[in-house]
Amino acid sequence: RRAGEGVGAGISKESMEGEAGGQDAYQAAQALESVTDLVEERQLDENKVNKAMVALAEADKANREAQRKREKELAAVQINSEDVEVISNEFALDKKAAELRLREMKGDLEAALKSFLD
């Protein structure tokens, strides 16, 4: 329903003034119109919120799926435990962080070492 087409639409102040209590009826119609407009706006806002929440949930699901895929790809990379030791010792990292960097560099020790210097 568009503005001006609500419950009080078509009721003019002039048409009500001729009736007994016309001013009161006009004010009541206007009050009712403003209430219905507020309810409609609130429903529209709720719809927007619901759509935004659905979009966020879908984005979160896609992000989690991408993260799982990335972790699976990194886990498939073959690495040498001695290379992990070298990175860990040279940069004072724990073995897990050293292993992750080596996997990100596709098991290339030289590339992993250089990545810390860039």
C-alpha cells in the first residue's frame, strides 16, 4: 500500500467536518493511518533484516567451506620434516607455524624462507 492509500485514504477533513464529531473522526482516521504506516515500515525493516541475516549465513557457510577446502589442499602438500626444522630454528617459530608456511609454499624450503624476509 502506498502513502495516502491506507485506512484513512479518501477521507478528507472537509468530508468529515459536516458530520457530528467530524473533527474527531478525521483525527482518529489520521491516527489509524499513521499506525498502519508504522506497522508496514516495521514489517519492511524486518524483511530487510531477515534477508540480510540469510545473506550473512550463506556467506559464512561459503567461507567455512572455502577454509575447509584450503586446509584439505594444504594437508595434501608433501613436506620434509627436516625443512620444517630448518624454518622453525631459523625464525624461532613453533613447528606448526613452520609447517603451515612450508605447506603454503608447496613444500619449497627456499620459497618458504624467502617469504619470511619479504
